[in-house]
Amino acid sequence: MDLAKLEFTLRPRGHWEAIDLGFALARRWFVPLVLLWLVTVVPVTLLLSLLLHDNLILLSLAIWWCKPLYEPLLVFWLSRAVFGEQLALKTVARDWWRINRNGLLANLTLRRLGPSRSFYMPVTLLEGLKGGERTKRINVLGRNQQAGAWLTIAGLHFETILEIGFLVTLLTLIPAQLDWLDMEKMFLDPGFVEELLWIGCWIIGMAIIAPFYVAGGFSLYLHRRSELEGWDIEINFRRTVEKLAPRRRERNTSITAGIAVVVVALAALLTPPQDARA
């Protein structure tokens, strides 16, 4: 991890400003992050649809519960991209199992309802900590820290708003002559088609919010590590050394040149006179 290659300026930030930085990263790399999210959610949704096609409510709940399966690829890709290494999506997708296997069972069971999932995910995924070491690390990172939980709550609300917004837009655009879809039935007594539309709009909403949610939590994680480990101080020291290096080289060159002149002058003075030849 080379701090000099960071794609953003590292400086002290508040928790919400750190999350906003993550949102900026999500906007910058929105397309690759969404594609990486779809790499997992599409096959998982198809598999769950085969198993739960007769119960769409349970299907939608299962798709939502499996969110920890969709997000590690985004964290892994971001952890390289912020240091100037943008991996090919195909390369990351091929390493799906290696990236997801660490803490997979716990992420889908004990930690699934953790309010700061995006904030703590890099501890397991990138640092590789387990058990007591992971708990100690989280206790240190999460001290006086509530922004990660509020990020989860806000993300859930925005997903719901987008889902309802897509449905209302769809119903508004359907001509009045086509009465196969009714707004009252959609919200009060949804049938099979209505439930499918609910699930489809929900997945679209999750796909749009996921890059911002993951990048916001990851940026908050980097901010906390920077606070604890003094990354900004280290970077400032490096920059100072780099600025002083040319001056030192110029000074050393001047000193070397001065010494050479003195040596030549002394040699000329100490050399015994010789008769000139005609």
C-alpha cells in the first residue's frame, strides 16, 4: 500500500465529510462498481428464483438477505483503485470465491443485521482478521463512531424511495387504455405480475445505491485508519523530503565543485617550476 499513490488528498476530515468523499469516488467509478455488483446479484437472483418462484415475498427477502454476497467485490476493487490500480472486472470476477470466502458464513448469519456493515467489511476482507483480533480491531475503529450505522439507515431509505419512484413512474407512463396494471392493485393487493415489478424495481434501486453505500463505508474506514495511524503526517513528511531533495543535490554539487577548485589550485601551487621547452 503506497500512500503516495492515493487518488485523493488525504487530510483530516469529519465522519460525514469522509462519507461524502466516498460518494464522490462512487460517482467517479459508478459503472465498474455497478457491473461488479451485478456480477453476483444476477446469478444469485436466478438461483433463488428457481428455488422460491412460488413465493415472491420470500424471494424478495432472500435477495435482500444475501446483500453481503454482492458487496465484497466492490470493496476489493475500490481498495486497489484508490491507490491507482484499476483492476480488470474480469480479473476480479474470476477471484469471486477467494474474495468472498473469508467470513462468508458469519456475514450471512451473525453479522447480517450489523448496522455498520460497510464500515467494518474491510477489516475482514482486506486485513484478514478473524475472531478476537477482528473484535479488537473493530472496537478501536468504531470508538465514538456512529456514522457507519446512519449510512446503512440512509441507504435503506433511499433504496425504498427509488423503488417506489420507479413503480410510480412506470404506472404513470402506461397508457390509460392498457388496464392490465392498476396503481391501487399494485400497492394494496399485488398479484404475481405486480410482485415481479416490485422485485425488479427493488433490485434496480439496490444497484444504484450499492456503489454509494460501499464506497461511503470504505472511505469512512480509510479515514479512521488515517486518524489512528497518522497517514496524513507520513505523506506530509514524504512531500517535505521530496521538496528538500533537489536543494540538497544542488548544495552537494556546489560543495563538490568548490572542493575540486580548491584541490586544483593547491596542486598548481605545490607543483615545482619546470623550464619551458622551446
